[in-house]
Amino acid sequence: MTEEVQFCLDSAKEQMEKVIKHLESELLKIRAGKASPIMLDGIYVDYYGAKTPLNQVANVAAPDPRSIIVQPWDKSMLEPIEKAIQASNLGFNPQNNGEILRIIVPPLSEERRKQLVKQVKNEGETAKISIRNARRDANEELKQLKKDGVAEDEIKEAEEKIQKSTDQFIAKVDDILAIKEKEILTI
């Protein structure tokens, strides 16, 4: 196998691995019943005119499975942080005591569990699309290599390997989704 074809295969596989890592990090943000500081990772706060991640303006901790505490380093940031959390569409209503924000993570209702499962499936579908896009890009690259004079047998073999990788990564996405769905639906 020529160096160019091998590079194309490695590049496709690397893209697919990145998709899996991204999916896993996105699924960490979807709560499964217990509180975790990661749940607030996607929240940005208006910090003196700049959108700043919450964990860069405050200490975020989960002292127990039912609550999250947000302690800003600058007390004047309490209100902007509170507004950002409320606007984040996570369904949290922080309690402000003048020093910290306490977020009580309510137990998931059956309806909310179903919404979260739907959200997990959407993330999974997005990941599968990204994997298929990586396959398409690799196949386009192989077609270009074929035009540049690489043997047709080698191109066919590479396309089969890319398809095999695609199938493996899509199966991996399905496994990850099944685990997360079970985690969400378990009371």
C-alpha cells in the first residue's frame, strides 16, 4: 500500500476517533440523575464584556449527588452567573445567598428522562453523520489518488478498509448511546 493511501486511511480513522471523543464529552453534559460540575460546562458568562466559560470565573463543585455549588471569585459576578445558568435551558433555578449559588438538582421525571434520551439519540445521530462525512472525505481523497495514478486494486482495498472502520465506529457510537440511555432510564 502506498504512503498516500495509508495516510488517507489513517486520517479517516483519526477523524472518526475525534468524533467518538466529542460524543463522549457531550454525553457527560447530559445528566443522568446525579449532580456533576460537568453539567455546567457549556455555560458562558458575560465577564466585563467578554463571554467567559463559567469554570473560569467561579469554582464549581458538587458536594453531594443532589446539589451543585457555584462560588464566584468576584462577588459582583453572582447575578450574571445566575442569569447565565437560568438562560442555559438546563432547567436549573439557582438559589443566591449573596456569597454562593446553590443549585438543587431535581430528580428526573419520567417525561424529562424521555427528553434526555431523545437528546442523547440526537447527539448519537450527529456523531454518526460526522463519521459518514469522514468516510466520504476519505473516499473523495482516494478517487483523487486514483486519478493521480494509484492502482485501482489498492484503491478498492482502501475503500473496503474505510467502510470497515466506518461500521466499527458507528457500532461504537451505538454502544455508547445504549450505555447512556440505560444510565438515564435507571432510577
